[in-house]
Amino acid sequence: MNTSLLIESVRVRFPDAVSASHAYRGDATVVVVPKYVLEVARFLKEDPALQMNYLMDLTAVDYSTFGKRPAPAFFASSGVAVRPSPEIPDEDPWPGPPDQSRFALVYHFYSTTHKHRLRLVTPVDEADAQVDSVTSLWPGADWLEREVWDMFGVDFRGHPDLKRILMYEGFDGHPLRKDYPVNKRQPLIGPTN
Amino acid sequence: MEPTPTPETTRTESEPAELETRDMLLNIGPAHPAMHGIVRIVTKLDGEQIQEAEVEIGYLHRGFEKMAETVDYNGVIPYTDRLNYVSPLINNMGYCMAVEKLLGISVPERCHYVRVIVSEISRISDHLTCVGASAMELGAMTVFLYMVKAREYLWELVEKVTGARLTVSYCRVGGVKADLPEDFAEPCRKAFEETRKVLDEAHGLLTRNRIFVDRMSGTGVISAEDAISYGITGPFLRASGADYDVRKDCPYAVYDRLPFDVPVGSCGDNMDRYLVRMEEMEQSMRIVEKALGDMPPGAVQVDPETGRPIPAAEMVDLAKVGNIAAISGGCAVTGPTLEGSGRSQHPAIAADEKRVFLPPKEDTYGNIEGLMSHFKLVMHGHGVRPPKGEVYFPVEGANGELGFYVVSDGGGNPYRVRVRPPCFAIMSALPKLLTGGMIADMVPTFGSVNMIGGELDR
Amino acid sequence: MNTLNDTSFLTSRLNEAIGWARKYSIFQYPFVTACCGMEYMATACSHYDIDRFGAGLPRFSPRQADVLFVVGTISHKIAPVLKRIHDQMADPKWVVAFGVCTCTGGFYDNYATVMGIDTIMPVDVYIPGCPPRPEMVLDGLMKLQDRIQAQHTTGNRPTRETRPDIFNA
């Protein structure tokens, strides 16, 4: 099924869940309101025309500093006029992060029967960082959701055992958030730096 | 997990009636000889049978995704080497193809062939390591030594092309670092001859070996539907019967033009996985041989005026005095580090996009346009700047589908780089694989998982 | 065994003999975590044989090993485990930091990595490289053998109290 048909079939079935969609660089993407995630995922898995039997990946992006980093100009202090090199232009640009929420959960689905892929993006607000867990549909989501919790702090309702997976118990904070500095260490033994 | 008393039915006749037995918690801890890499498996045992197992990972978490946000797009490539460190070229290729998809550029055909060739060589060395290590854990130390011998031949081959044995950083965004050396086909043929000999010996030692077959058959069974629901891909899935290979189903680079077969097993036990990996090595060699034959020819390195190559120092001196005419068509002879990346090979290995790929050194040192485009790509504050966007690009890693999800905000550093690690899914299914089996079956099962810590924990 | 103040002929010959015997029968504990493990395997196998130095048999129990090869990046999660293994080894023991991640942390300067295992345990030989070529490993091993011969164990190092003359300022 090609990308526009895929997006249409989801949009037609869930008109109030899908808030946006695009096919940037050929990747079919739908943006879904958080409370419908489990329903849409179930539809994707069970509908015979889509049959997305694989949950390939579940991750999150922290959009809090998107587009806000200034390009550091190496010679700025010496007075040499430096303009950052222009971006490679794009005829069909990306619409940008889903909305003003801090996090966006990204699900990648694949179907082995129809050989098509779909990306599902869900904006998650920092204040209410909670989404339904899809472990009932795909047991592989268990560890993926634990990793998102560990790295970003997004909670999953209905997850059997949400605890840290990559970091250790005494670690405080969520490392992949943009406000966690890269080399802030919390060693169990040994010096901090 | 708390130990629970076993019910009365499991006691033998000779034991007195009031003997209480409890399950034992055995911690197969992070540092263990039979575990390649560091992972902790806490098992609850009833005698020799595993009742429950819990896997704890994260002992090699090195913050790849966080580090990728602090360096520029080409600077992420050394970090990708160390993800699946037994097949680093596949990771490099996956990341570079993801960023090229984001940029919307395509590389020349010869570059695709070169990438495919080195990826398949990397895949062979991964499977050699996996089969060798799992054979060693079952006691077949000889097989391990033979396979590492074959791997050394392949690593010497990789060293001829890239300069390093293991952590290569060979691909660049928009191409590869250097072309294959001119005399590549002959050492490649010899290395494959040695590898085939080693594979024959390994087959002879293992495939019908009573002990090996007894330990591997029927252990660690998983059905194809269960494997798919856990997100397992690669040889592990194909051994269970499902035929999904990214190279066939979603072809990239030039895989659609190269004929090869994908071995698919039937029972989903460890023996099938071993046989699938052995056969995949043979198919990879077949791909490389066909690709070497089909590749568009590379460039020839001579000066158009004299017919001989120009030494690099001479070329720079001529450029400094402004004698551009004498060096305009030529290509310099440089030392081993820059071999293969000269001006004549440049169109074959690099996308024709000067905002992405560095110019050849003859242009950098020879004329001002080359110097400027080098500056614009390397200096702080400049560099490769893809447009704002997000892409996902899957390649077939040695363990399964290795996907890179790259988000760009238009700046010089990637905004988010996510690796979809193939062995993460397999490890999450490990409790299911181990439960019900015996503690000794854990060794071949874990060996056939081919857990690579760098990829699992990133 | 304090050899620094011993000057008689027989005991110094005996020390040399013991040093000779120790350096050619190294029982190593390879604590392998990451990519350097691949080069460790390559060094230990037939092409760049480590067995000809007498160091070919890895003892997979720290209580039976002399030399702790720390191979590969050490993260903060595994650091307490590593320290415990080092403490479980009996004297005389030596530690080899294999690979730049164990020497100084490598290019993983982030929240998860220990920037050099010498922050948590004393190290005898540093083998840098990412990963080090097998020839470098063998060179490091020979330096370790020199150190073993001279009987400078990590427990026996000159300290500020015993040798104030060599600790300046």
C-alpha cells in the first residue's frame, strides 16, 4: 500500500484521533492524539488491509530546544564576519514537531505481509507525561517502554513493571532529556569527575 | 522473585515426607565467562529446570544517543562503529544512508557497490564470531580458533580498504572515505578461499557431532508468531520460519541487483540458527563475488600530460607558484592514509554535492574553491546541514533490522539519533526462551542470541 | 613481601627466580565488556598468540587469577562489580587497563562512563588504543612482565610514607 493510501485508511477510520500527517522523504507518518494511541495501534495490527504485525521501534524525542540553538561562530570574537552555511533547500519541507508539547513519542510499525511501514507520532506534554502501554498487543514493547521511561521520564499506563533498564537504581534524572547535561555523573563508587 | 516451596508431587520416593524443597535463585552475574558481553540473568531454578528468568541489561550503556547530539553529522560515525562492534561497517552504512535520505542525495553507483562489499565482509566476520564463540562455550575450542583465524583474514582485507581492523569509520555522509585499492580482488579471493575451508572444517566438526546436535536441537525454541510479536528480526527470526530480510523486502543500495538466497529454518531451535548463520556466510561471499564482478570500473590514477602519477608534494609546490595548468587534470600520489581518495576516484566514491562531502585533497591544496568548500564543511559553525526533518532508515544488520531514526533541526549537530538495536528485541524475549528449559540449555541459547553489548545498551 | 629493603645475595636471587616464574605463568582474568574484547580475542587466538608468553589460560574466577585485564568501557553501573572482583583477587595481583576507555574514558565523556579505571583501582599497565592492535597488547604484556619480574605489585608500591625521597612536593 503506498504512503498516501496508508495515511488515508488511518485517517478515515479515526477522524478525530489523527491531528496531522505527512510523508516526508517517503515515510508515511500520522500524528495522533495521546489518548487514542492504543486504539489506533490495535487497528493497525488487526485490520486485514494493514496488518502491522511488527512494532519495530518505540522511542521519544525531546523537542524543548528545537531550532533554538544558535550556530556557534568560531571567529565571532575576532570580528570576522561569518555567516553559517545555508541549509540544503527542500521543496517539500517537513511540517516540524507535532505541536508545542515537550515530548513526542514515535512508534514505527512494519507489516511483513504487505511490506509497508508507518510511523505514529504522539505529542506528550511534560505536565501530563502519560500514555497507554501497548504491551498487550506486542510483548516486545515492554522493554522499549522501559527504555523511554528511563531516558525521558514518560510514564506508561498499564505497563507490567516500569523500572529503569539502562541506568542503575540510584540514578536520578532522565539522561536523554535536553536539560540533562552530558557529563553530569552520579557515580556509585569513585570520584564524580 | 521470591523462592517458593515446591508442592508435594515433585518429591521423590526416597525423601522423607517432611523435607521441604524451595526454588533457588541463581544469579548469572554481569561478569561471567560464558556470557559474551555483560548482562545479568537472574534465574529461579527448580533443580535444573528454569522456572523463571529475568534479564538485566544496561551494563555497557555509553550514552551513544546523547553523544550523537554533541558532535556533527560526520562525527557520529566513530560512535556508530562501536555499536555492533563485530560488524562495524554495517552500522556505518546504515547511519550514512539515513542521513543521505534526510538530505535527499544519492551516492554514485560504484560507491553503493563498495558499501555492499564491505558490509557483507563485515557480516561474515560477525557470524564467524558468533558461531565460534557459541561453539567455544559448548566446549568446541578448536572451532573457535579456526573461526578466528578466518576472521583474521577478513580483517586484513578490511584493513587494506579502510585502514583499521575493527573500528573503521569508513563511510561518510555522501560517500565513503576512499575507493577500494586496485589490487583488491586477489586478496579477497584468497581470504574467501580460506574462509570456505574453515567453514567446511567447522561443518565437519559440528554439524553432525552427536554432542553438539543434542545440545542445540530442541533448545531455545520460539515460534515465528511469538518472535514477530517481540520484534525479533534477522537470522533469529528466519530460523523460526518467517522469511523477512531487509535486503530482500525493502532493498537498499544495490541489493536488488545481486542474486542471493536467504536461508530460512523450520523449527526455531538453536540448531536451526546455527545452520542459518553458516549458510548466510556462504551467501554473503556469493554477494561479494558477484558485486566485484558487476561493479563499474574505478578510475585510473595518471597525469593526463605525462601519463605518470604526480607525487603529492610536487603538486602542492606547483599550485603554490600558481602553475595550475600543469596539475589541472592530474591526480596525486599520496601516502597510505589518503590512498584511494584522490581526485580521479572522487566522482566514484562521493556524492556530487559540495555542501556535504569534502573535496579531494588536490583541490583543497590546489585551488581556492576547493579550500573554501573544505573550510565550509569542517570549521566550527559550518558543516553539513540537512534540512529540518525526520527519517527512519532500516538496513539488515547481522542480528536483524538495524534502523536509524534521525531528527534534524537544521543545525550542524543531529537533534536526535536513535538506533533501533536488533538484539534488544531478542534479549527481551530471552526470559521466554529460557523458561522451561534446563540451566545447561541457557548456554547455547544465549550463544545463538549473539548479544552484542554495544548494540544492546548503546 | 617487601623486597625494597632486602639486600642479601640469596634472597635477591630468590626474588628474581620467583619473579621469573611469575611472569611466565600469568593467569589472567579477562573482564571483557566491549569492542576491545574483539581485539583481546584476536590476541589470544592463533594469529597473535598470547599463549607463547605463558598467559594463554584465562582463569574465570578472580580468586584464581593474577592479572585483571579490564577490557572495554566501564560504565558506572558495572563499576561496583569490577571493584568487587578486584577486591576478590588475592595478592600479588596486577591490573592492566586495556583500551583507551579504561585508561581515560575514551571519547565517551558522558554521564554513564567511568573516566579511567584508575579512579577506582590502582593500575599497572595502560594499553591505549581504540582498540589497540594485538602487537600493542603484546608490547603491554611484555612491560607487565618486566614489572612482575621486578616484583612491583600494586600492593607493594612505594608510598609517601616508605619512600619520601621519591615523592617530591
